[in-house]
Amino acid sequence: MKKTLLFTTVIASFLLVTQKTAAQNLQPIAIQSGFNADVIANGVGSSITSTTNDVDGVNFNFISRDYQLTSGSTPLTYGLPTNGLITSVVAAPAGLSYQLASYSGDNSLRLQNVSDAGTLVFTNPIPAVNLYMLATGGSGACTVNVTVNFTDTTTETFTGLAISDWYNGANFAIQGIGRINRTNDVLETGGGTNPRLYQIPLAINVANQSKPIESVTITKVSGGIPNIFAFSADAYTSCPGPSNITFTSSNDGGTFNWTAPASAPSMGYQYYYSSSSVAPIASTTPSGSVAAGVTTVTLTGLTMGSTYYFWVRSNCDTEQGFWQMKMFTTGQMEATYTLGDINTEYSTGPTITSTTACPGTLTLSIPAGFQIASTDVSYTMTTALNGWMSEQRTLLVCTTNNTTEAAITSGVGGTTGTYSYNRTGLNIANGLTGNVTFDLRAWRTYGGSGCNADYNRVNNNSWRITVTLTQELSNVEVTPNKIKVYPIPFTDSIHLDNAQEVATIFVTDTTGKLMQTIQQPQQDIYLGNLNSGLYILTMTMQDGSIQHTKTIKK
């Protein structure tokens, strides 16, 4: 008989989180100095050339999604985001994000030995109600002490904070980001759920909440190797900001809506948007503003399928609030399942060919002239009775073309609770247009028989499908060549005239599938890994203009 685990201690994070009646002002914090190791492999080349140390003391590093051993290596489908921006999947506070330091420099405060300490200095000191630390433990869980240093020279210390090992821990902000062995460049996918970075909350004492935080000092107490990557805050302000920013995409932009704070700003809101993830500061000139009582903005004239960043802040006349950010991609569509919880079916070992009698189903209507370039999926699953999160199994299927994900996804944890799932860049529906239907098949490996929600379920309103669109090939207009590309056809490499004018090249096939992304291209670009056929090169210029060029691989 299965036994439910009993716990004799209270999870520390519950003790640290305070309740507020005011709106939250969630802010990633830029760090000016204090990192002492580069532990994230990125770019092209051996991982040891783009890192200075490992994460765990036994030669393993994190990887960025743009990492390739050679320019001809298959692009990764996992890894840390290339822009370093992580939106935490921890349920509360919802929408918290972290900005990692550059992958081309030191990006971790790595504490090898007991009593090793380091101080991360904030670029712009801000007061906070709650501080959040993004960290992981290499080669085992570890314990640290954290001292928050305020600009008035006072401090507040948190002792005995636990950081989980980078494999299989709870309260993670991001998971499934893979790793690499820096001695032989062997990649590991981590089974799609590992390694992980964790969110550790620090509730600032009420007496200190109005004091700007200048820096944070972390000291290793015991265990594995702490790696601290970033901080965010629920900032303290007398000009509370908007929350729940949502985005509805159009082909060349979209519409943003947000929820006003309880005390609405007297002068409305200011907004700013950019193709760069670099956050605006207090003195940044806004892109525009809306009047008091207006909580919506529509943007147009942007490049379809490109990622942008939108910030909005309250304008309280003599004071402005903190910028609140929403990352968005134009040319996206999404649908959310709202018909109730999705039952799980009992199975001891489902495979990608297994079906269920109780799937959830969502259909998106792709407009004429466009097709799906990639698919993202997210949802949560919750246990009941003595079901465990590790007994959850799920699979996303596009029933329009009968294509499934490459593997079953499993939950983690021999406990009850709610587990969050988030997968991006899936190619199961690429090239489809018109009505496209998806099934979410869910199983449990323990508890009764048949379909029910007695032990595990997919939560209502949590399953969301987001598709990124691209124009069908016949609708791609080849623009006059500002940049000359030759030879056409090519064998292994293409040459660009005036390559210094190009910021990014997106290489797509005839179905619109993104094959390769090239940042800051050189004059000669190796594309020998592509199959023979016709490709579209979409070049984003340094001045923001776009050029589409067709080329042929022999």
C-alpha cells in the first residue's frame, strides 16, 4: 500500500512571504558588480572557452540556447533564454522575472568553500517589501546566510536559507534548461525537467521597507556549491503600479491591457517598448502615455514574429512608479481551456502513441495567408487524496496532422501538491493553417482505474496553447536587396556584403519553421547543416529595417 509522506517542518518560504493590501511592484534588479564566475556556456565553440568555472565542482555548466559546439551543430531546443530574462513559474507572486548577467562575462556569485562570501551591488538601489533571490546548489543542497545592506548603512540578516541541488528540487523558477560537461562538451537534456534555478524569498522587516537596498552579501554555511544569479523585488513605493498586464497579438503589433492599482494614479500611465530586454530606468523617456482612467495601449508597425518588451508605470504627478514589464511576440495567437478540470486516466506506462478517453481539446483558427511556426504550451496539475506529483504524465498532440511531442512529460516530487508545466518552441503543428486542433492527454500512474480527477488532474483555466505565426511562403515579399547575398545556390556557406549593417538573421524553411538564428553575423556564414532546398533569410538591420531574401541550398 502506498503511504503519504508526513512532514514535521513548515516550508520556510511560507514563513517568509508577507501579505500586502497594496498592489505589488515586481522589479528585476540590475546588478552592478560582485559576480565572480562565468558558469554559462554560450555562443559557438567549446564550452570551456566561454566559461571560467563550473557550477558543481565536477565540470558541469549551464548552457544558453544559442550554444553550439560548431557553427554547423544542431541548434538547441533547451537551455537558458538567450536574452537572460527568466519569468518565474512560482505561482506567487505571479509575473516575477529575473534578468541574468551577460553570458559573456561573470554571471554567478559562486561560493566554493564554507565561509566564502561575496557581495552583489545593485545598480539602482530600491526599497523593497520582499526580496527574491535566484540561485541553485551544485553537487548537493546548500545553506547560506544573506545580509541585506541598506543605503543608510543599516543591515538585515537572514540565516540558514536552504538552496536545493540543481536537480529535482522544489520551488524552482525555471527547469529543464540542460547542462554541458566542460571537459568533453557532452550535452545533457536533464530529462526535460532538470537542471533548475530556485526562487528564495526574503521578507524585509516593516521598519526597513522604505530603505533603498544598496547590496546583498551572501555567505556559504554548509553543503554543496551555492551559485547566486539574480535578484528581484516587490518594490516599496507610494506610487503603486499596474498589475496583470495582458497582451492580445495582431500581425504587426497588439493591444495591452492592465489592472489599475487600488489607488489609481492621478496622471494616468506612461509606457515604453523596445526590441531589447534592457529595462528602462527612472529617467528613461517614455514611448508614450495614456490619460487617467485608461488602462490600454495598442501598438502597430512592428515586425511579425519578432519578440519585443513592453513596460508601463503609474504617473502620480510628482512621482512615477516602477516600470512593470511584459514580453510579447507579434503574430501570436493563444487559446485557454475553460471547460473544467481535465481528468487523468490510469496507466502504468503511457507512451507517445497512447490515447486517453478523457483528453482536453483546444482549436485555434489560423487566418488565411499565415501558418504556425512554433507552439508553446503551459498548464498546472494538482494532486488529490494521496496522489503524488511524480505520478503525473502528459502529452501534447496536434490531432490535425497526428503529430505528438517527442516524449511523455512527467511531474517531479513524491508529495502532494501542484506542479507547473511550460514547454516552448514545439514544432508539432508547424506549417498548418485554418482550424488546428490540439489534445492534451493526461495520465496518472497510481490510483484506481479509468478517467477521473480523484488522484491527479489538469486544473481548469491553466492549459494554454500559444502559437507563433509566420506568413506562408507565397505571401513573403522579397524586398530590394540592401544586403547582397551570394552565391545562389550555395553549397555550405553564404557571403554577405555589408554584414556589419545586419543585427540578426532568421533562417526559415518553406513551411515557416525557424531553422537557425544568427546574431551579429560575419561576412561568411556556414549553413552546411541545412538540407537541400529553398530558404528565406529574414534580416533585421541595425537601423530596425527588415530585408527578406530567398536562397537555395544545393
